[in-house]
Amino acid sequence: MLSSPPPGTRVRLRYNARARAATPHHDRVGTVVAPAGRARPAAVPAVLVFRPNRAGEKRPPNNHLVRLDNGELVVVPAGNLRRA
């Protein structure tokens, strides 16, 4: 698992057995474009930053923008990224 890969890193998208049927991008390879919500291409909309309202409130997944080898852009939680 890659928790915070820098842009340009080659990654493989992996999902657990329960989620594979619902995720069309399982086992595809791509390149990290940018961590979501940080520096990103101008055509990609911003992702709001989470600010907890209550003590102990959990944060959402640490997402990354990945360009698949077929050119498609997808946002993927960091826990689903493996080194290609």
C-alpha cells in the first residue's frame, strides 16, 4: 500500500474481493497525477478539504488523482494503490 505517493509514481489499483464487482478499475495500472485537493491540473476541479467539527471525528480517505494507461482520470483512496 502506498500512503502518499508523489506525482509521477506508477501504481496498480487493487480492491478487496467484496468491492471488485462494483469497481471497474480493479487491477489497472496508471500514474499518480496529484494528491486530490492539492496541486492539480487546471481542468480538474478542487476537492474540499475536510475539517472536523467534533473531537474524535474521523477523516475521509486520503484520495489521489490517477491517470490510467487508457487516459482516463480517476480519484482513488491511497489504501487501494500498490506499486506497479
